[in-house]
Amino acid sequence: MTTKEINENVLIAQEYKNLLRNTYQSLSPADKKLIRLAFETAVEAHKDQRRKSGEPYILHPIAVAQIVADQIGLGATSIAAALIHDVVEDTSMTIHDIELLFGEPVAKIVDGLTKISKLSKDKRVSVQAENFKKMLLTMNDDVRVILIKIADRLHNMMTLKAMPEEKQVRIASETLYIYAPLAHRIGMYNIKTQLEDLALKYTEPEIYTDIERKIIDSQDERTDYIKNFTKQLQEHLTKERIKFRTEGRFKSIFSIRRKMQIKNRRFDEVFDRFAVRIIYKSSPKQEKFLAWKIYSIVTDHYQPNPMRLRDWISSPKSTGYEALHITVVGPSGKWVEVQIRSERMHEIAEKGYAAHFKYKHGKQDEGGMEQWLNRLKEVLESQDTDAVDFVKEFKLNLYASEIFVFTPNGDLKSLPKGATPIDFAFSIHSEVGQKTRGARVNGKIVPLNFELSSGDQVEIITSETVKPNTSWLDFVITSKARSAIRAALRTEERAIANDGKELLRRKLRHLKFKFNDKTINALVSYFKLKTSLDLYYRIGIGTIDNKMLKKFASEENSRFLQLFRRRPSDKPKSEDIDKSQISSYYDMLVFGKNQETLNYTLSPCCNPIAGDEVFGFVSINEGIKVHKTECPNAISLHSNYGYRILNAKWVDSSKGFFTGNIRLSGIDRMGLVNEVTNLISNTHNVDITQIHFDTENGTFTGEIKLHVRHASTLYMLVNKLEKVSGIDKVVRD
């Protein structure tokens, strides 16, 4: 054995001892035996393997197991699974072999990890999203699969330096896009911060290095400031016989970068705020009392900012996070954020799931995970949605700040920031959401797209005659609401299509055409649609009317006569068909929640066409550039410039709603506004979203914002309004 091999063996043995020494949970003799067997199995399986860095491969699974044991706080089952998580993929061992050696729980976890590792490494967002969706859905089997996968990703990020640059950027971008939000949602804030900082190191290395250098340069000064601030507090807390410790908390490099971007501030403007944690010992019964007692001592000596009080003890975050946050004016007039946590709260904040379960159930085993999984049930309900939508909804719901609102009975509901009354209604029950006609917030009627704030009391007004419409999808942000609305719209669409089918059958009979596949296919082709369902639906809502069907019949009869008169040699060749006549039925690109039509250019890097899944990117000099969601640059743009991304989609203007503006002017008269609103309300498939009229010296000007299904409906409405007495001019924006 060479000196190098001896040194490596010593290193491996030392890392294994560190693993056992740093376990968060106490280990029984049986636990240690299980972990030892896993270690020996992994050493044998990976004995001839090396990582890109040149070090023995076995150091990777040991490091993953250390993260699982110490930073996440899981027990023997997870530690053993982490040690052998690559064995099945890299050797001839099977899951059946693992089960015989280690038992079913370890085998199930390893099986889940092996399936995830086999997912495609494709760079496209849609494929990454599909992989993420599959990975997240493995939580239905065992959440430990995801926790170990996050640990695996963290160690890969720690050792990313050995990878080629292209691979570094791809893995780092994927980490920001998927793994950091997931760690955040599970409540593993410490790991989430590490993932974000490590990812930024490779996606924007110059910015990372610059911020890191500035932090190091100011570290001594900041440490002294925090010591001076806490010195006075420590004296008073000790007098009250409170057992505690304090620690300074510095912003992560990623969070500094994010605030510099969003708020357009310099480093010193973002980093000029200090933070201190007061972590106190307490029995469960005394936790709240002591938290508020410490709050009282802090505010007795330093002036608090009442707008910056965050009480996550009375109302914990959905991740399980609990703490009191207050911001006070410290020495030299600088803002200091003080976080007050018990030791229990601190462990939950740092380790997430494992600590939460330990304290809730008073034991340190890993059973009963089904209870914790209920926290993610809402996300997993939307399994049938498109994978990219699934990821977007996951991030919208779970990476967002939370608000707390009240039902009329005083019950507290937690929702993502930006939620609307529709989100609130669906959080109560799907049936309540689907029958929502309106909402009162703090006793006042508000529009359904009203953005709720913490402390609002929300009352939902329901009606048996109301049904969800497509415009609701533009302002709901919870996945539960979105999936329920989509399901209701699909049901309604099928019902309308069935009615349209029978209507078409009667109309074709009147036009002397047979209702058969040949005729239906001809109609689908003629109207440039995709399926017969699209045809029936448009017949049902009236966007394909009698006049259009008569024109089809006339042209079809004319074509038949020409074919009858044509000689055999005149038969058209397939290459003679005018391909420009075959087009997508997506004819309009809209942006944002309000589905606005804006100026844009199609990006040459991916050349999107009508019907593609797309998003808008607000460039600095070239306005809005539209990219496919599968664009090679998509992950990087989403990860690094999320604040400049615009939701965009191609819509079929005859099927979906879009926003239209109408301006009116003329001579004012009694009852004019009432007549205008009645005319619009009686027009099929038109909703008024905003209306404003001004009068002056006998004249009026008005502006009406509408949701309409088809541009032709808007033109028809303009013609009707022009005929109303008193209206002189009608202009469509």
C-alpha cells in the first residue's frame, strides 16, 4: 500500500468518526451497527472510483451522510441510506440486495434516490421541471428521499470547483431554480442560504467575489458593533435570570445581491443593517411569556420601529418557523434587527423537518412522517398540471412571504403574499371557491383580484349560478385554486362543446351536409383549428356562426364541382398545397396577469413560434424579448434575473378572454351611463372590469376596460355603442 493510499484511508476513517460524533440524534447500538454496515458496503462499492477532484469517491457519500446527520438532523435510517445512495447506480447491487441487507425502509429511500439520479440531465427548463415534479412527488412515498437529495446537492455544490465551467453554471442555475426554493419550503434555512451563495459563486463569480471582499473588509467593525449592542442587553437579561446566548447574524451574499438588484441600492445601503439573535432556554409552557419579556427588555433600552414587528410565535410560518423579529435603533442611529427565539425555535429554524418533528412528538425516531407531509399536500394536488406550471406554482406558493388573514368567525388562514379573495375561497373549500361571486375585506366589497394583506378579515359571497372563468387564472397564485379552476373550466368547456356538437349537427342538416368524420375534419381544417373539440366549443359559444358555416358550405360545394370537372391529370400534388393556410389557432401573445398586449420581439436564440410555451424577458436596450420555456438560456434568466421575467402566453382570441379598452365621448344626458353598462352586460361573453366617466359643461368622456373572448366581439360592441344617443365618438385602444 502506497503512502498516498494510507493517508486516504486515514482520512476516510477520520471522516467516518466525525459522522458518528456529530449526529444530531442519539444512536443506539443497533443504529451504529446499521450505519457501520452501510459504511463498509459503500467503501467496497466505491473502492475503485474517484471524483473529478481526484479524491476517493467514498468521501462524497460520507459527506452527504454528515449533512443528513448534523445539518438536517435525521437518524440512523437516513444516515445509512445516504452512505449507500449511489451503490445501486454504480455497482451490480440491486434494490432487492439492499433490502435483504438493510431492511425495507432503507431500501425504499435508496430506490427513490436511484430513480431521481436516473432522470434526464437535459438542460431544457421543461425537462428540468418534469424531473423536479417527479422528484417532489416521491414525497408521497418518503420525504427522506428529498431531504437526502438536498444534502447530496449541497455537497456537490461545495465541490463544484472541479467541474468544467459549462457544467458549473448549469448545475448552479438548476440549484437556484429548484433546490434552494425546495430547501426554503421545507424550512431548512441554513442549507437554503448555503445553496444560494454557492450557486451565485458560479453564476455571477465577479459579483460574488466583490460582495464577499466587502463583507470581509467590514467584518471586524460589524462584530465590535454587535458586541457593544448586546453588552447592555446581556446585563438586564441576566438580572431577570434568563438563560440565553446571543449571536450576530449577517446577511448572506445572495440576499445582499438580491436586495441590491430589486431595490437598486449600493452594497453599503443594503449591508448597513445589523442583526442579532437572542436564543433563550425555556420550558414549553414559558416560551411565549419569556419571548415577550425579552421583547420588553429590548424595547426598554432601544427605540423600536412598530412597522417592523413580526410575530411568528402566535402565528408560525407554514414551514414551522417561530420567532419574534423586532427592528430597533441601535448605537449611532443604525437599524438593528433582533430575532428572539427559544432553543427549540432555533433548532427548527436551522434544521427544519427533523427538529420540528422531534419537539412536536417528544421523541427522536423518524416515524409518523405522514403528518408532516400534510404541509405539502396542497402542492401535490396539482399532479396533472403541466410540469413547468407545476414548478412555477410551487415557487409562487412556497418561496413567497406569507400573510395571515381571518375568516368572519376569526379563524386564521395562512396564504402566500399576493393572494386574492379567490385564493382565500379555495383555501376554505373547493366548492366555496367555485361559487365565489364577490368578497368583502374588512367589511367593504372589493374586486376579486384585490391583493390581501396580513390582518384582513375576508368574507366570501357565493352564488349557485356563478362559475369560474379563465380570467380568474390571471390573479390566483395558490396551486389549489389554480388546479380547481382549470378542472372547472375543462368541465364547462366539455359541456359547451357537447351543446355545440348538437347545434352543428342541426345546422349541417339544414345546409344539406352529412354529419360525419369527413365533414368535421374539413371544418376543422377550414377554420384552422386543432381538434373537433375546438370546433364544437366555438360553435357552442357562437364565435363560429351561421354566416361562417354558410361560407364554408358554399366554398366546399364549389370545390366539389371543380374536382368533378377536373381531368385525372389535374389532381393536385401534395407539394402544391398552400402551407400558409395551415396555421396554429394561437393568434395573440399576451403578457402578465391582465393579459395585456405589449410590443415585443421574438428572441433569435430559440426562435419561438405561435403556440410555443414562452415567457417575456425585459431587456435593458431592446424592450421585451420573448423566449421559449425550453430555451437553453431559460434557466439562467429565471435564476439570475427573476425580477425581469414576464409571464407570457399565446392565446386563442376566440376561446380565451383578453383585455380591451374602449374610450367614449359625447353629449351628457340622464341615464346614459346606465344605458351603456346595460348594453355591455347584455353582450355575450363580455365582462366589465373597470369603468370611469367624467362630465363637464354638458359633455362627457368615459373609459371602459373589458374582458372579451374575441376581437370581433369588441368591434361589434363598438358599433353598438356608436348608435347610442349622445355618444359622439367611440375609440378602441
